[in-house]
Amino acid sequence: MCLQHVQKRQLAVSTPPGHNPKRNEKMSEGPSCLVSKELSYSCNEENQLAYNTQRVRDLSANKHPQEGEGEGRSEEELSRNLCKLADDAEEDEKQIKDVSDNISLSKNKKRRVDDSSHINLLFNEISQDISLQCLMRCTRADHPIIASLNSGFRSVIRSGELYKLRRKEGIVEYWVYISCGLSEWEAYDPNEGRWVTLPILPANQCFLCSDKESQAVGTDLLVFGKEIMASVIYKYSILTNSWSHGTSMNFPRCLFASGSLGEIAIVAGGCDAVGNITDIAELYNSETQSWEILPSMKVARKMCAGAFMDGNFYVIGGINKVNTPQLTSGEEFDLKTRTWRCIPDMFPRNGGSVLNFASEAPPLIAVVGNQLYAADYAEEVVRRYIKELNSWVSIGRLPKRVNLTKGWGLAFRACGDQLIVIGAPKVPEGRFIEVYGCVPGDDALEWNLLARRHSGNFVYNCAVMEC
């Protein structure tokens, strides 16, 4: 066998039939093509599979030398050729095994592609870890559509596992949940500027007309109220887009302070069914859906406000007796030591008033970037808390159009890096609310109108969900 013949034979084996490098390179150039890349990739896989099969056959056929190939050669040359052929045979066996493995892998991959419910392979051509990384970066607004594609997507979203991974990676979105009707709730997505209507709250008239509190924690929205005989908690889950009964507190109450941090929430103070003001605090774990009684506060209080700041929970203001001066003190709960610390003169009185009757709303506070802010609805200003001095400084005015009458029907919340104010406009232009936002900084506050929604002109409850 001559050298040129061997080279031509090797070239024929190593190059797939009909392969033209220049032609393929030319077809790949340009910004557009007639056939999609996915289809092209699928065709290439089939061609490669056929070529690999033929390659196995060729390698198997050429594994041994032809008869008489060593005739007429010297013994030393024949020995060298036999050794070389042995090495080539060993290499060919390895190539045959590799090609066989590739064929088996291609068949298994095709089998998994046909099974759209395979939970461990969310995308066809990439691993589960990379698939989850892609899903984590999809917006929450797209999750219902993604969950409808196959059972693998649906399982990872509805199980809540995706939101746990997002929180672990620091990927969060802030949605504002607003109730402007007794049983109606809506969600506002400030990232996309869209509104989502929630299912009707399936509560009786007694619950709907009672004093209600709301708190978002984890992937749940909790609404606290009272039915005929007892206090009740309704829970809305973004995983199922449905309402259900939540786990009752150990000490049911209303008009309490609350705040959430990831999967946990704390409620403190408030009053029971007969009006007794309490100092009891409880911690809620949304993962286990259970309540844990915490050490009691230093001072019993109701109509107070709460928030997390620097990893600790703060309770501010409120009253501890009917028709008594408003409390200006605050309390800090350390999650690590499980102890309360009283902070005198922490909360500024609204408009300098020393009384807080039932006609006035609880304090309006929000925490952005571990910085505490308060809305003074009497003087229509926003103040920032100076931790080191335990004092407040005015940083700007509230939106001019929003009706601020005694703080009722108004929401003042933190939404990511923004302060938001939600309420009805002062000018009677119909039944709708407006959402204003601003990023607090060293300069004066600049409020932007984020959204306007035709709805009731009174905000009953408002909560911001971070997930």
C-alpha cells in the first residue's frame, strides 16, 4: 500500500461525506439565515450521528492489516510495522469506544428531550444548575408563563425552591400589594409598571369590616382580621395564586407593629379582642408556617409601627392607654440575643401633637438602605433618623397631590431603594389612587408619579413583598 493511497484513505475516513469547509464557512456568515440555529443544530446532530456510525464501521474494517501486506520486506521492517499496527489498533479501539459513547449519549439526550416532564433537565442542552441560574434571572411577571411550559418548570416555581435560590443569590424584586376595597387586592410591579389583580379575598362580612393589618413575608401575604367569634389570618400565596387560612397567632391581636426580613416576620404589641393593650411579641416563620412567642417588650403599646433595620426589629410610637399622650419612645429587639432595648425620645410627634387619639393613624415609617424615614402627615414632610444622635432631620416634603388627612387612607413604604407614597389625590377627579416614588439621598426629595390606578380612593392596607 503506497503512502499516497493511505493518506487519501485516511482523508476519506476523517471527513464527513459532502463536507465543504469553505461552503459551510460562507453559509455561516452574515447577520441572518433562512433556517433557525436550533433547527440547524438539530440537523448537524443527526448528520454527526450518521457520520460517527460510519466511522465505527470504517475503523472496524481497517483494524487488521491486509493479507500479504508484509511480503517482500525485511524482518526488522516487518517487526516495526507490526508494532505500529498494534499501536494503531489500540488507538482505533479507543476511538471506537469514544464514538460509541457519543452515540449512546445522543440517544439518551434525545430520549430526555422527548420527555418534557423531566425535572432534572429544565433546558435540553444545559445542566440543571445552569437552567436554574437562567430561571432565577427571569422576572416574577414571567413565572406563570414559564410554569405552564412543562412540569419541570412548574415544580421548581410552585415548590418555592426558585425563590429560595433567588434570595440566596441576592436576586429580589419588590412588588407592592394594595387593598382599596374590602375584599379586593391588587399587586403593582414597579419594574414593569404593570398591575395584577388578585383573587377576591374569601372572607365573611364581619372580617371585611373589622380592623385589618397586612404583612408580606417570604412568598406569602398575610391579612389579619376578626370574624364573629375569633381572630383570623388569611394567607395569599404567589406560588398558587390563591387564598387560604393561615396559622393563628398564639396571642391574637390587632393594631400591632409588624415587619419582615426574608422568611420571617415579627409582630409586637397591639390589643386583644376586648381592647387590652399588650406587650407580647411573636415571630412567624413562613417556611414552617408557625408562630413562636418572643420575650415581651419593655412597654405595652398599640397603634405602633415596626420595621427591620440593621438586622434588628424596631417598634416605634403608639399609645399604652386610651386618651393618653403619644409614646415617643422606641424599642429595639436583637435577634441574636433575643432581648429588647428601650430607646427614649426615638419618635417625633406628628406636627408636634402630644396626643394620639383613635382618630389619628399609627406612625408612618419606612426603612431604605438600613436608614429609617418617617412621614409627618400633619406637617406634610419626610424626616430621616440620625442613629448616632437619636434625632430626626427634615429632608423634604411629601407629594403635594396626595390627601394626607390624619394619615388614614395613605401608605408610606419602602420599595427596594425607593420610598413610595400611595394615596388618593386632593382634587376630586374620580375614584383612583396614585403611586409616587423617590430615591432618598443628600439632595431634596424629588417625587415621581409611578402609576395611577382607577380603584377606590382609600388605601385600606398595603404591604411590600421582597422575593
